[in-house]
Amino acid sequence: MLLLVGAAMAAPTIGITVVWQAQLDRQIDDRLEREVDKVRRFARTAHDPATGGPFQDGATLLTQFMTVNLPNRDETFFSIVDGRADRRSSAPAPVLLDRDPEVVRRLSNLPGPTVGWLDSPAGRVRYGVMPVRVAGDRRDVRLVVLEFRDRQLREERRMIEILLVTSFGALVCAGFAGWLVAGRILAPVRLVRQTAARIGESDLTQRLDVQGDDDVAALAHTFNHMLDRLESAFTAQRRFLDEVGHELRTPITVVRGHLELMRDDGLDEERASTRALLVDELDRMSRIVGDLLLLAKAERPDFLTVGETNLTDLIVDSVAKARALGHRHWRVAAVAEEVVLVDGQRLAQGLIQLAANAVRHTLDGDLIEMGSAVREGRVLLWVRDTGPGVGPVDRERIFGRFVQSGRAASPERAGTGIGLGLAIVKEIAQAHGGTVWVEDAETGGARFVMDLPAYHPWQKGHHAPDSHSGGRGRNRLLRREGTAWQWLRDRRGR
């Protein structure tokens, strides 16, 4: 608004300045024409005071003319005879240009009556040169009229300066008044924003206090209705997941329990093989149901439980748990001796998923290593194997749901999964505000890397990772309440 008001004030000021200057230039040209007319009338009517008759030479005519015709303010006359300055009007001039040989030479060489501009110590000067011819006088006689334009602009410039100063004062007053008015107008909107900021996605029971019946009150009503719908949606989602998880797991558990009660002693070899196959498939179905429910929970606000996590302990514990996945050469690579604010259990779950993926694509005795590092404010967690690696075409698509890489360490391991493990890793990384990718390892194989923001417990005012529903990878403000650091309940979506 200040820029608009300033432009509104500057435009007429500049316009007035341009108009004043153009008007003054026209007035100066008019005065030059009038001086020429005066010389012509004087030459027709005046007489030489020495003889009482007509003037016999042009120099005497101009001398007498400058005696009886005084110049105006910031104006002066002088005559040039055969290229040399001859006489000057008696009124004081700002600058004596007739004493400047370069100016005199320039004006002496002009052909015929001429109007132009000169630069002088007093600024721009408008000049008019008129040759004067008298019968019988062969000398080159000229009258020079000088109008000091810049000196004549002094009054106008003073007015412009006064106008600018008053405009600036008016702009300051308008800005202060606008700031007060805008503050009063936006105060209810600010209150709505502050109240909305205190409403967390895990606690949608708070509502805005609605006062009045203006547009801001209507906005608050709309926001409250939106919160009602969100609360109902989140409640229904939680209930649905709980019920679906129970309904899917119960029959699997019942069938598996009955199969396990069947004794191997009373079964022939074919039935025992069938029972073992059914138990294995039920275990596989149970894992699929668990993965699907986990992916569905990733969209919920309580997906993360953030706390202080030691990166060294995270890697060492994950390697210890992953040893049960297969007979491989497990190794802890470089580790970062730092404590960061993350969900340690979710990250361990992601590392185990990456380790399980590495086991499916390696053979007994192959190397699988895990490591961590903190670089430039980022936490890097990786799992490296010496398997066949991942082709360039598959490096993006394998993180999708129900997608598998076409490479495997052996034919019998191809297609053993259903393509949810890497999708779970991606959800965990994005919930922390990070990402995951795969690259070729230097010694062959693949290297899966989780890249997360590094938030430390001692950092005040930083933004903590949030769960990513409604705004993936966005951050949550970390606050200190009492003596312990904790996340706000509404970690997501702001």
C-alpha cells in the first residue's frame, strides 16, 4: 500500500516537473522572439543620438539598444563585431559568457538567426543570435540574447522540493495509519490462525471461538465444520483399521492353530507336506496383512513416535536382529556417534526391511552391511549388499507398492515377496521428512540409502519431522515444555 501511495504521489510530482520545465522553455523562446522584434522596431524608429539621423553602423545601433532596453532577471545581452565581443548590457549577469573565447567563436560562426543551448557554470543557457545589417556597414555584427534557464527553474525546483517533503510526510502518516487499521482488521484473522495452530491432528476436539457475524466469523464456522468432518474421518479410519486387522488376523490365527494341533504321527507324508505348506502360506498371509495394515497406518497422524535415538545403537541393534534373516556375512560399517530426534523403532523397521530385501537378492556367505552418518544436517542410513544390484529402469519403480525388481540372486528366490517391503521403507522415510533411494555400490551390488533431516535435542526452534499425511515431508515445530523436549501433538500437515 505504501508503494502504491508513493507511486500515486510521485507520478503527479514528476508530471508537474516536466510540465513546468516545458512551459518555461516555451516562455524563454517567446522572450527571445520578443527581443528580436524589439531590435527590429528599434532599428526602424530610433536615431543615432550623436547625429540625430539614422545609425551608420550596426555596432552603434546595438550599443544604443542595450542602453535603453534592460534585460530581465536571469537574462543578458551582448554584441559581437567581426568575431569579437563588443558591448554587454549593464545588468549583472550570472556568468560573463562574452569573456569566453570559445563561446564567442561558436556564436560568431552560426549562419543567420539561430536558437540553441549552451552549458555554463550557471547551468543550461538558452541563446538566440540575430545578425544586424546596416546599409554601408560591411562588418559582421550580431546581437546575442542569453536566457539562464536553470537559474529560472530555481523557484520551480524549490516548490518541487517542498512538495516532495510534504508528500513524504504524508506517506509516513498514511503508512502509520494503514498499519494501525490493517492491524485492527487482521486481528480476528490472526486469532483464527493462532487457534488453528493449537489444534493437532491427533487431537481434533478443539474448536474456534466464534464471535460476531462478519466474514471472519463465517470463516471460523467453516473451519469448525471442517474439523468436525476431519475428526469423523480420522475416527472412522482408526475404527476401520482396527476392525479390519482383527477380522483378517483372527481366521488366519484360528486355521493355523488347528493345523498345528494336527500331529505329524497320524499323518502320512503327503498330508504332512500339505499341512506344512498351508502353515507356510498362512504365515505369508499374516505378513501380507501386517504390511498392508502398516502401510494404511502410515497415513495416520500417530504413525511416528519421535524420541531421542542413538544412531550407533540403532545400527548395531538392527544388524543383530537381521542376522536371523539368513546366513550372510553381516557387518557394521561406519556409524555416527550422535543422538537425533527420530522414531527409532520405525527406522529399525525400515532397516530390517532393507536387510530382508538384501537377503532375498544374495546367497549364503555374501556380504550385507549397515551404516549411518550425519552430513550437512542430514542423517544417512544405508544397507549395502553384494548381490546382482538394481537396474537403472527399476530404481524408481521398486519403491512402489506391489512392485518387485526383476533381478534375483538365484531363480528360486525370484518372486518370493509381494513388493511391499520397499514401499514401507519409503513411507517411513517420507514420514520423517526424508527420502530413500538405491545406487550401485562401489564393490558391486546395491546400496539402499535413507536420507532424513538431522534434528538434535539441543536445537531450539528447529522443525521436527512430521508424519506426511496431508503434506508429505513437511516439518513440525519443536517446542520445549517444562524440562523435556517433546513434539507437539499435531506433528503433521501444517
